[in-house]
Amino acid sequence: MERDNMLEMLEDIERQRSIYQMGGGAKAIEKQHQRGKLTARERINLLFDPGTFQELNLWALPFRTGFDIDEKFSPADAVITGYGKVDGRTVMAYAHDFTVLTGGQSGGQHAKIVRVIDTAVKMGIPYVGMVDSSGVRLHDGMGEPGVKPPADGIGLHGTGSFMWSPPYASGVVPQVALMLGPMFAGSSYSPIMKDFLVMNNNTSSACLASPPAIKAVTGQSVTMDELGGPKVHSEISGICDKVVNSDEESIAYCKKLLSYWPSNWRDKPPVVDMGDSPYRRDERLLDIVPFDQTQGYEMRELIAMLVDCGDFLESKEVYAPSIITCFARIGGQSVGIIANNPAVNGGALDMDTSDKEARFIRFCDAFNIPLVFLADTIGFLSNAEKQTLGLERHAAKVMYAISEATVPKITINIRNCSNYGDLAMGNEQLGVDVVFAWPYAQLGKIDNLDQFYAQEKDPSKIKVTLEKYNNIYNAGARLLFSDIIDPRNTRGTIFNALTWLENKKEDRPWKKHGNIPL
């Protein structure tokens, strides 16, 4: 009898489970597909290895508010949460369910999401947030007279905890946000506070106020794309790390990101043998860089020659494009590469490149990912406008981040490194462990030596002096690098340095944290 009762109960539970797992129902799912979006559950299934996802709090329902919204069946409170395996490694995730109350956020929903983040920290595992929500449900923050909201998080308090948890997790476990739909108002801060943000070019947006709200207050008419679309956030604001064209592409990018990282700050990144000899030489490296410093070249081609199987994963590729930040492997070891791109304005540095570089450095340092700098830049370009907007403050972020980082740091000076470019691309005075130079690298170059010899009337003598001091050997004599290397040996040189620095440890004065010039 007990067995029959148990089987009957289990059958009923599975029947109810299937109802809950349908979210907003077949019509709502069809609408989601018509918008070009996967459902929350389809996204979860794509992220996790088959059969490994364990859902948490499927049975959650919204707190009662006293409004008509209480009568709607809202399974899982419009968010799917849980854990599972991604390429064999444990990861936690949450996914807003737009088919249920347009993914609207409530105190209960926030409690589920905060549980994901806080538990990821406790377990020392990454988490992924899949964002697709119309914003906070106003009903939760209001409620009718006589309807008392629960004390464990609703309305503004729930939003506050949603904001608090990403900074709490920052630097402890990797955090990724996949913005696959809209995100409005204060809740849009939370995905931005994660380490990496991916946006779907066709469906996502992020802004503090919607176009109708802005028109009502200011009279200004703007579209959602103009206000907070992927183009704005990938090219101008810089908060978006990657723009994709589908949910499937966003999840594939996310999984590849995770493959380069450790699970938490205590671990080292995974080593993956890609079958590419660390000492492979590429003859093309002798020809790719023009001797004429006014000529640009595509640094991505050079990077592909240096890394395992030519494979690397770039972030913020359309933001501040004169500098490249990417993850790759050299001899199977994960590295973060920062490279000037002379094809764009001579690899010039400015405020945006500084923000992009400093943030990337700090992420890699937080998660024990060695840094490789490939330097070829005309340096910082300044004018009156940039000066008044704080060029020095932004530039200082880079020097601060390089100095603060304790991971192995390797710089390869390829060609030009003038106008304080050596500071932004790492030198030994800023704590870089080893600096190498290609034969035609120019470091410590003096362009205006004639100002020191103003009394000298013979230009030929000034030229001779410049030639004497502006050469690779004089730079080596001044300890500006450790060795001159054959460009074809660059890959092997980096790998040997990584091996040498494998057990690097730096003791720094204890402090709560530094105060980077934000």
C-alpha cells in the first residue's frame, strides 16, 4: 500500500513539475520564439552538459501583494536557478523567464538569484546570469493597505540584495552575464557589475529609463537602440564585452570564456594540451611588421601566430579598438594578452584604451591568469579636450593595475613604444617580471634631443647624437629589457618565461584594498 501511495505521489509531482516547467505556457513560449529568443529553460539546457542540471526552487511562487497579479500562475517566480556541469566543471546559473510576467523581478525572485551568487561564492565555482526581464515589479514594492510584505526581501530591499551580491562575489569567483533581452532601471546595474557582459544584437538592451519615461520627463524622443542597444554599449559606453547574433552564440562564447578560467581565485587556470608545440617557429613573423613605423599592420594576425593553434578569444573588440584584449593558450597554459593594434591610429592610447586595459588586467590578476603584453604604440595622444576630461587619471588606472597585479607578467616590445607607451604596456619598473625586445624595437627613444643642444648649430652633430642613443643596444645598456630575441622564437620565449614564473609569489603589505584612480 505504501509503495502504491508513493508511486501515486511521485506521478502527481512529475505531472506538476511538467506544468511548472512550461513557464508561461505554450502561447507565451511561441511569442518568445517569434521574438528570436530561446526560452529560459532552453538556454539552461544549452549551457549545461546533458543530464547534469539540478534545478533549485522550481516550486517558488510570488509573494502576495494584494493586486490582481496575485491571481496569475507564475511558476518559479519567473526565474530558473540551479547548478550543473559545463564541460565537466561545476557552474551555477540563473535565467529570467520572460514567458512568466515578462521576467519581472520581485523579492522572491531576487532571493533565488542571490542564493545562486552567494552559494557560488561558498562553493568556489563560477556562475552565469541570463538576463531577460522587463524590470522590477512595482506591485512588490507597494502592496495594498493591510497587506504586509514578508520581511525576508521584497521591493527595494530585494533589489538591494540583487545589487549587493555581485560585488560580494567579485574577485572570488568568475561572473558572466548574458543579456539576451531587456533590462531596465536599477536592476540593470547588477549584470554590469559582473566580470563579462554579452549582448544579443537583435534582442537585448540596457538602460535606466525606458524611451517613454524619458519622453515624459524631458520631451526627448529616442529609440531603445539609441538609448541602450548593443551598439551603444559595445562601442561607446564600453560595458558590453561581446555582441552576438543569437542566444546560441552567446552561450557558446560564455562556455569558451569559462574554459580559460579557474573556478575561483585560489585555483590556477586549467591547462589544455592543444597539440601545438610551445617551441613552434613561424617564419611569417620576420615579415609581418613593417620597419616603417608610420605603416600599420593587423596585430590579430601576429597574435594568431603566437598562440596555440592560432585560437584566441577577444573581449571588447569594437570598444577602443587600438588596443586588443583577449584570452589564449601558449603551450596549453591560459594567458591574458594585451596588445596594441597599429592598424588603428598607430596603436594610440587614450582614456578608453586605459579603462579597457586596466579592467582586463585586474580580472586576470584576480584569477591567476598570466599577462602577456605585445607593445607597439605611438603612446598617449593628448589635446586640450582630453586633458580637461581627465586623460591622466584614466592613464593612471593602467599603471596602477599593472603595478597591483602579482600574476606573471611578460612584455614583448615589438616595434614602437614611445610617448609613455612603455608604461602602459608594462616595464620592469612597474613590476613586469621580464621584458624582451624584437631587433627593431625602440625603447627610451629621444625624439627631440635638439632641445638639449639648443646651442649646437650643426644639425649633423645632432643627428649623429640621435643615432648614437636611439638604438636597441643603448636601450639594453640602460636595462630597458632583458634580451633581444629572434621574432620567430617569441612563442617559445613566452612559454619558457611562463614555466620559469609558474610558482611566482609576491608578498605585498596587507591592506583591505587599494584605491585605484577611478
